[in-house]
Amino acid sequence: MEDMLKNVFLAGIGTLALTYEKATQVVDTLVTKGKITVEQGKELNEELKRVVGDQKAKSDTAMDEKLKELLKELNLATKEDLEGLNQRISNLEKNI
């Protein structure tokens, strides 16, 4: 289950990276064709970096929250739960 969530998360990041790459190519093409100046192209690329960074941060936060919700819904044992059970078993074995 964890691997599936990890893959979905990485796919989202890949999509952001691909979108940024394609947008950068469009900007470079516009500069090459003289539709915008080199300075405007640099400004657009900087803005794209900022927007992609903001979207990645939002995506990371949303994914963390969704993952926490999903794990809570699955009602899986936590590391602390397992440690507590191991301690109880050890205590019971000592009393036998």
C-alpha cells in the first residue's frame, strides 16, 4: 500500500517537472522566434520556477495529509503499538 501511495506521489512530481520542462521549451521557442525578448524569457522562466515550487509545496502538504488520513482509516498498527505489544509479551513471558 505504501509503495502505491509513493508511486502516486512521484507521478505527481513527475507531472510538475514535465509541465515545467515543456513550458520552458515554449518560452525558449518564443525567444528564438523573436516573439519575446531574452529578458522576458528569463522572467517567465523564473516565474515558472516559482509557480512549480509553490505547486510542489502544496502538493507535498496535501499528499502528507491524505496519507495520514488513509493510514488512520486503515487502522494499521503503529510502531508504538507494536513496541507496546512486544513489551507486554516480554512481561508475560517473565511471569510464566
